[in-house]
Amino acid sequence: MRIDSVDLYYLRMPEVLDIGDGSQDMLLVRVESDGHVGWGECEASPLTSIASFVTPLSHSACHPVVDSVVGQRLDEVGDIARIAAEVRARSLDLLQAEHTLSGIEIAMWDLLGRRQERPVWQLLGYEQSCPKTPYASSLFGDDPQQTLEKAVNVRRLGYRAAKFGWGPYGTGSVGADADHVHAAREGLGTEGILLVDAGTVFGEDVEAAALRIPALEDADVTWLEEPFTSGALGSYRSLASRSQRVRLAGGEGAHNPLMAEHLIDYGGVGFVQIDTGRVGGIGDALRVARHARAAGVTFVNHTFTSHLALSASLQPFAGVAADRLCEYPVEAKTLARVATATSLSLDDNGLVAAPAAPGLGLDVDLDAIRPYLVDVEISVNGTTLYTTPDLRS
Amino acid sequence: MRIDSVDLYYLRMPEVLDIGDGSQDMLLVRVESDGHVGWGECEASPLTSIASFVTPLSHSACHPVVDSVVGQRLDEVGDIARIAAEVRARSLDLLQAEHTLSGIEIAMWDLLGRRQERPVWQLLGYEQSCPKTPYASSLFGDDPQQTLEKAVNVRRLGYRAAKFGWGPYGTGSVGADADHVHAAREGLGTEGILLVDAGTVFGEDVEAAALRIPALEDADVTWLEEPFTSGALGSYRSLASRSQRVRLAGGEGAHNPLMAEHLIDYGGVGFVQIDTGRVGGIGDALRVARHARAAGVTFVNHTFTSHLALSASLQPFAGVAADRLCEYPVEAKTLARVATATSLSLDDNGLVAAPAAPGLGLDVDLDAIRPYLVDVEISVNGTTLYTTPDLRS
């Protein structure tokens, strides 16, 4: 069966603030083939991705993404990788294409799963969907006392794992950072899994990051996330060799599987964090998960938007019991929370798993998201290339 | 002085064909500050880059590029790197931003050079602009006889170096590829520098590429370019260790300096090819050139469009005599040829050099390019975010 249509929907909150909250807008993708429909979400700048989908041809390696998707055969799992490879080849020089591809690829998995009435993780070859320990992500407080209170609250909410990041971390003294980390540990208690996210604050500066390691080790921190710019492999490797117990984590910026594999092979990370909405989709995330397993590295999802994105990001490591942690969005904006009719809630043990229902296992709630739909129009030399399509099931 | 305005212009040929000719359209950037003007060119999908420049804010790490450029101070060389770093940080999650930044960064160098009445290569610290040996790029012919004739013609035109690539190479038998390579050598003569471009045809398949090495060594080929996907560092390293005399070349896909440095540090290339219109601009290309020099790797520009792009790509290695080769567009479309009032022609010795005139040393010919200007309009919720601005000097 052919892909009959691909629709892109830009949705956003009435007010978008200049804060580190990536759930303020979203780009949903609807793929239809022979009456079957699948949905995906790009973790990307919506308008820019829409432009990459419809842009006029520049040359044979700079096609609009639509050229390699609509009209393609989509009969079986292998077709998805073939279509993704075609997008990458024909849009080789169109940088944004990999972000745009990601949501389309996810929607193709959802569609095939629904058509075959099987969850995506089964299509990936997994026999079960293993429950994961969700971790709650928070910003560090403005001072250690605030960080302490946030950690106490996270513990009270029942989370056994918590990540603190950004805020003042890495911008002041080594002592101030240590105070924040110790405050987080105190609030979370000795049993909790504590993670720290440096938000690339040290650029490529290994020495600055290395000064923070002793406090992280004292506080029994499991990982230090993104100390450096995501591609700074030499800095990662160097810092990794200087930490005894704290492992490095990174990979959310990877827009293809090779970039993530490099963090493992050359950067020496202990945890690789993949956003299926960026890396090229579920198939590419699965490739990274396999590479990680072979290298003794733990795979973790990166997710901060809707539960549609969460389900998509859980699929690639759903069947791997050893990959036990899961990033779980806890402070998402209304748009992200209402986007799906149901959500992936925690079970009685406080764990979360990729659902057993067909496809991604979640229905997009069209009525709930309709008020957030953004009206976009793009025209070139008088020809309209894109107007926001109607939201339809 | 502040940056008063940044204008993006999408230009294209009346007909754009699905062929491997990247000179069929262009995205020019005009930056103005306190009455001074500089020009640059992005090697990017024009419409997608325009969208990345004006897109609404998504969150604090997904700003439109314009937010980090217009209104910034631009007094001295150091300001350019500061602005570029700000674009990368505030548009961290906007993939297209690095392509868009590249043309803006180039225009800032042109502007500063013109204001200080010095060529950009002097601003970079070079004392001279060393002449380079231009190589002519051609597609392999459909059969070895055609390749032979093309090589004879290149030699007749006076080029001492020639690159053949794409076309049938890597898609048929090992023997057929060998015949093409030997035909190219025969046509070019024993003295000429012969380069081969595989156009990523082998993906990540080292064995397939390795089978081609003996013929390349027999024909005294200087480099094998892009045998693999640009990020396939392990494949590059593996093939590099299996060639005796033929060195590997790559890097045109790098959209930041780290990606290019990885090809040197982990991929084992002997030549690193940088397009300043993609890598982040002239400053980032200079960083790669220095890294290459320290590693004993030769830096080469990647250019297939206008002479404005050619000048920008020559600046980062203008002062390095040892980096003697230069990609020189010989078959560019009319648009690319008329874009500048003058061009970087070959001297009496058949060599080409970054010009001695201020900035990039070339004036954009507004009247010549005006017929190619594309009329773009982008609106979001009824607000027009972009309409093609007037072309002005």
C-alpha cells in the first residue's frame, strides 16, 4: 500500500516563554495509507521543519522531505528503513531533514502497528515491554535550600529517581555547585537515584568539569549529563577517564545514530540518551540501543513533551530489562498533557512501560489540541506550498 | 556599532533540475551595521534557512536565529565568534541554524574587512594569500570512453588537477570502476593530480570500498573522497588503514568544526574539505584548518556555487602555502556566475588566490541577480514573519 498523505501540524501554547521548557509547542505528524493512520511527533522547530518538508528542490541531494515519503510503498517493517534512507540520501544537504524525518518515521511505525494490531515494540522484535523506573526532571533551585525543597517534593511524589540540572549549575563556584548537589541528595534521601544535568555549560573545558567530579562522587550521583557540547568527543573521553564512579551521559542532540554511537565509542559515556523525535525515529534509536548494549552502555530515552513522544521513545529499549531508567515528563504544559486521550501513567510499583495496545498505543485527542493549532502559510513566487491542514482522525 | 539589519535573499534559476548541480539556487545574506554592509552565502536549502531565521520561539534553546544577531555589537573580530556562539547556544535545538549562521557569519567578516579596509585573510592573522592549484570537478562519464574524453578536455583547458566523481562510480562492478579511473588518468596525463569522489556511495561498507583501492593506487590517485556517509568514522578509519598511498578525503557535510575534527582524529582522513557556508562560517573553518595543520592533514575548501562562496572558503587557509589545492567551480549555472561583478580568475600560472581587496574582495552584482530573486512569504497566525526584502547595496 502507498503512503497517501503526510500532514504536519504546528501546535503551541497561547504564550511561549523564553524558558527551558520544551513542551510549549509541538509538531505532530499524521501519515495515512490506504485508510490507516499513524501519528508521530518531531522534537524540532515546527515552522523550520514544515519548510524543510515543502521547500522547492535545490538539487538532487537537497530535495524537500515530502519527495521521498508520499507515494512510497509501506507494506512492512523493512519499508520504513528504506524510506528513511531515501530521505537521508535525497535530502543529504538539507540539515533540518533529520528532525523532520523523525516524526514521520515514528508515525509510520504507529501506522504499521495499528494495521497489524501489534504494539511497535513487538514489531521491533521484543517479546515484552519491561517496566522502567521513571525519573523526575527539575531545574536546580536558585540556592541550595530551594534545591533541597525541590528534592524533598520529588521524593514525596513517590519518585525513586530524580534529575537536577541547568539553573546555576556550572556558572558559579565549585563550592556552590557542591552545595546544590549535596542539597539534592539530602532532600532525595540516601536510597534515591540522583542524576545531574550540566546542560553543556562547560563547552569543551575538561578542567572546569573535572573540578565538579569529587562532589558528584561524594553525593553518589549516578550520571553527569551533558557536561560538554554534544559533539565534544575528546572532552567526554578525557573526563570519563577521570571519574571513578560517576558515569557520563549524553546523546540527546544526536540527529542520526552515528552521532550517538560516537559518544559511546569515542566519548566513553556510560549512558546514551536518545530522543526518537530527533535521531531519525524509532528504527535509528533501536540501532543505537543495540550498539549501546554491545558496548555495555545503558540506553535511556530523552523526552520532555507529550506521551505520544514518550511512547515513541520507550519503544526502542522496551524489551531490555537492564535499561531500567526512563525520562518521564512531569511538568509539561497543558498542550503536551492533553495531546493524547490517555497517558502512560505509573503502575502500582511506580514504574512505566511502553503500552501493549497497537502501534504507539495512544490516541491523539483532536478536540483537545484543536485550540492550539497554529495557522501557517508559506508561499513561493505566488504558489502556496503549505497551509495548515484540517485536523482529522 | 550594532548590527542594524540582516536580510536573506533566495535566488534561483528559472528551472531547477534534479541533478547533482548545487549552483541552481542560492541564499545570499546582507548584514548592515552603521552604514557598512557585508555579504555572505549559505550553502543551504534557502526556504528552510529563511524559516529558521524567522521562526517563532519554541523555548530558550530553540530561538529563531535572528534573535541572536540583530542588535548585537559588531566592533571587532572577537564579536563574530561571540555572536556565533550565542546563535549556537540559543538555537541549540534548531538543527538548520548552523547552515543559516554560516552565511551570516561570512557576511560579518566581509563587513568588518570593508570597514577596516583589509582583506578577511589579514583579519584572520595571515600575512599573505598564497596561490592555490585549482582542480576542476566533473562527473564520471557514462562509460570509460566518455570519462577519457572529459579528462582530455580538462587537461586541454589548462587544469593541472581534476576530480571525477559520482555517476556510475561504486554502483557497478569493481572492474568497471577501475576502467573509469584508468581512463581518467589516461586522459589527464601522468603529470596531473587526479582525485576521485565516491559521493558516499558505499554507505558504511568498508569491504566494498576496499575493493576499489588497488585501481586507485595503480592510477596514482591522490585522494578518495567521501567513500562513506560523512559521520561513519569507524568506516573511514578502517579503510584509511588499508590504503597505502591513496588518502581519504571528507568533511563537506560538517556543520560544526567538531564534526570535521572527528574525521581527522578518529576517521584518519588525509584531506579535510570544508564549506564555510555550512560549517558555521569562516571562524569555524579557520579552527578546522588549524586543527588539520597540527595533525598533518591537508585543508581544502569545498565550493560549488558563486565566487563569493569561493572567496569565503579560501580565506581560512589563504596563508597556508602547504594547503595547495582548491576546489574551483567550473560548471556553475548563470546565477552563480553573475552573482559577483568580478570573479576570482586564474593567474598566469593557472593558480587562484583569495583577493587582496577589503573584505571578501568581491561586489555582489545586484542588477545581475535581481531577475533570479524569489518572492517568499511566510505568515503565522495572520502575522507576516518574512517577505522577500528589496535587493539593495
